[in-house]
Amino acid sequence: MRRYIYLLAGTFAAVIHTGPVSANAVYVSNEKDNTVTVVDSKTMEVTKTIEVGQRPRGITISHDGKHLYVCASDDDTVEIIDTATHEITGTLPSGPDPELFVLSPDGKTLYVANEDDNLVTVIDVDKKSVISEIPVGVEPEGMGISPDGKTMVNTSETTNMAHFIDTSTHEIVANVLVDSRPRFAEFKPDGSQVWISAEIGGTISVIDNASREVVKKITFEIQGLRSEAIQPVGVRITADGKKAYVALGPANRVAVINTETYEVEKYILVGQRVWQLAFTPDGKNLISTNGLSNDITFIDTESDEPIKSVTVGALPWGVTVAPD
Amino acid sequence: MTDAAGTFAGSPSEKWKGFTPIQYLVCLKGILQREWLRYLSQKERFVSSLVRPLLWLFIFAAGFRQVLGVSIIPPYETYVLYEVYITPGLCGMILLFSGMQSSLSMVYDREMGNMRILLVSPFPRWYLLVAKLLAGVAVSLLQVYAFLAIAWFWDVKAPVVGYLLILPALFFSGLMLGALGMLLSSLVKQLENFAGIMNFVIFPMYFASSALYPLWRVQEASPLLYQICLLNPFTYAVELIRFAFYGRIEWTSLIVVLAVTLALLGGAILAYNPARGLTVRKQDMGGNQ
């Protein structure tokens, strides 16, 4: 009898354990209807919709959480939104067609990929001025920065390369060939590796940051899906560096990868054409943007189960979460 | 049982009526035990009751996974695989078949004369029929949990507490479908007529419900079919189970299931004539009854 009581108690404990998560604002850029949707990470409900410039895609937040930066691709600018008032307070000179960007760890510099110009524009956030323009491969897209801020990686969609850029000299120090149409670059928290997703190639290339060589190529296989439907885009690695999450585009799934064995441990079903990912600051939830089903999905990172999908604007593209 | 009843003093009529609750339980236990022994002796029945929903889960659902894709409707809060969607429907299917099967066994009992032995018991007829119904539901609950255990390994999982919470939903749904079977068994004259039940009851009830497709999708295809689904009590049984998996009570379904159970059970008790099949046969054979 006692055994059953323990069993029952265990069951309830497991249910309660999923417990309190802190509330943070989740910002989602909606590419088609030119808005940013604000979602509360605790209640998982939409709290506000902000009108922004045309075709908002890349989105990130300052480390103090006061300013939101949004790539208004068709307006050729990066807009700054005050997170307290939800008003656009200024713009950054991004150069034409900004798609994706990355903020330096010190929060002072923004690196922007200009898709049409084959450039990476380096912007001083405080002065709102361009520091440098770095010529890269054709159609630059993915942007990642090492935790120490010394190395920036840009991927060029058509050249199929990852360009390693020294952030002190703004020069390319290495070019690594990856698979077709690289979309995203994500450093491991210890800076040892950078993971590059290739949308058409359907792979993740793991590049060693010291040797600048591909040490592993990860492929995906989902029962009942054509391999062409598996298009890796957004990549996020947990703060402890143990798990990586990869958004698989039209496969409507997020892959969970063990970063030690490089094995895919699970595919999580989310909405249609999953694009970008973001963790909540406590790391308990991962949020995916699902472009074609116009929603975002909250995933519990402990159980790797989807919790809830929330409808946002049209064609959600990027996502970022306010710090604590 | 008659010995126990015999301890009551008074006139003979009082002697048959006044049973203690304990005696009622003894009777229930006896009927449950018989149903259990019978179930154990029919291994094929257990296997077939498992194979049927598993075929739907492994083959039908796997094939339809990419075709259908289920949108988010309550009680689901995010996207689910088609396998997950049809699992409550398959639980309902087990209860439906099991309900019909116990009615089949009642027709058989009647033809073989076993039913008369049961009804010779001094307990009220309604009580004997309800006890028989409960015995049938108990057996079908076991079948549902066996199915869910296998589905778990197929990665069709619900929240763990959901498996406890569906128990009352399964019980009431099982009661409703069992009562339906009982009513039908009182209408069916002979065992041979039972194939008709398969065609005219089980299949229409199963297909014209929310078991396989969400109702909004049915509505898109045919508004008429949608109305039929809404009139089908099986739809409510499935929805009751589906919501219970996620710890929610679908009140409309609960009320419909309970009301239909009471109506069917009342009908079955009123209509039940243990001698019916036998009588008809004797007449057919030229008996002078």
C-alpha cells in the first residue's frame, strides 16, 4: 500500500514540478503584417501589438532590456523600440535590406547582415553610426558572435560559407565551406564551437572555433517526411551547452540534439514552417516562430514537450525574450 | 443467496424484497466473477479487442499523419500528431465494441438458457441487469488500459495524471455504450441477427463522430454529416474522454452521456424479456406455447 502512496505522490510531484516560471516579455517580428507581437512568457498570452516598419525580420533586445532592435528589411533600417512605451524612438543606419543581426556581448556594437549588398555593417549602438562595412560572400544572412566577443561569424547563403571575422580588426580571418544555403550561426556558450545550419543542404555543420574546421555534420531524418522538407534554420544551444535545438522549417519540427554525441534525441512537433528560436532567460522554455501557421510554440526544455501554441501576427519570423 | 434472504422474518413477499446492501454486493461480486472468468477463458476476445484499435493506431493513423495534420482545438494547446488525436476515439471504440459484445453474449446466454438461471435469482431484475452492465464495463476498462499501455510505447502519451482522470470518463462512456448494447440485445431476437448491429450501429456510430476527425473538419466537408455527428451520443463519449486526458471536464458531454445512459438503461430494463429468443424459437419449431 505504501508503495502506491509513494507512486501517487510522485505523480503529483511531477505535475507540480513544472511550476513557476518568471514572466518575461517575448517579442515576435511578423514579416507580413509589419508588426511586433508582445507575448507574456508566463501566461503565454498576447499582451500588445506594435506597428513597425516594413518586413520586420531580425529582432533582438539590448542587454538591459530597455531597447528592442528590429530589422525593417524593406525600409532599409534597424528600428529602435523603447520597451517601456512600445514606441519607436529611433533608427540605426543598417544599410540596405538588413535581415539578421547580432549584438556584441558588451551590448555596444551591432553586426548587421545586408543581404543585397554582400556586406556586414558594424554599427555603434550608442552613437547610432556605422563603424565599418565588411565585404563578405553573396547574400549574407546568419550572424553569430563568440561569448568573449572576439570572433563574429557570418554565413553567406549563396557562397555557402561561414566567414570568421575578427571583431577588433573587422577583417575576415577564415572562410569555412558548409552545405547549401547556410542560414544561421550559433556559438556554444563556452565558445569552443560554432553551429551552422544549412537550409537546402539539410544539415548542421559543427565548426571548431580553434582549428576553424568542420568537425561534424549532423543530418536529420523524420519518418514519413521527404528529406527536402527538412530545412534547418534557427539554432539555439542551452546555457549549459548540453543540448542544441534546431528549427527544421517546413518539417514543422524542432530537433533536440545532444551536443556531446551529436545525436538527434527528439523531434518536437510545432506549427508550420518553424523559423527562429529563443530561450526564456531562466532557460526553462524555448519559443519557436511558426511562419505559415502564424503562431509561436512554447516548448518545455526539461521534458522537451510542446506546451502551448499562441497565435501572433502574419508570418512570424524572429523572436527575442526580455532579460530578467 | 436465498439462504441469506431466508433469515428475514415475515410474509413470503417481504422475504424476497428485503436484502441488505451486503447481499446486493455478494450478488454483484458473483456476476463480476462470472464475467471475469468468461473473459479469461476467451483469450481471442482479449487479443482482438487490442488488435482492432492498435491497427487503427499503427496503420491508419500513421498513414494519415501527413495528410490530415490536426489544427489546435480544445483541449489541445499546441499541435498534436494524428495518433494523439485519435487515441481518445480508439478508447471509445474499445468501449463501443465491448458494449456490443456483452450484448451479444446476453443474446447467447438467452438462447442457451443461462440467462434464465441468472434471472431466477431473487434480486430485482433491474439490479441484475445493472450488475451485468457493470461487469461488462469493468472488463472493457481493462481493455482500454491495456491499449493505452501499448500506445505509450508507440510514443502516444498524455499527461500522466490524465490516465487517472479518464477513469470516470471511461466508466460513464462504457456504461452508456453497455446500456445501448443491452437495449439492442432485448430487441434482437436471435444471435444470427447480430451482424446487423455491426453494420447499423457500430460502424455508423464510430464513423459519424469526432473519433477520427475534428468536427470542424467534418463541417467543412458536409454540414449534414456535422449535424448527424452532433446527434450521435458516441461523439460526446469521445469528447468526454479526450478532455479528461488533459484534466478538463466537458460539461455538455458529461450531461449528454449521463442522460443517454439513464434513458437507454431505463429502456433496456423495461424492454428486457429473458424468454424472448427462446419463445420465438419454440414457436418456430412448432411448439405449442
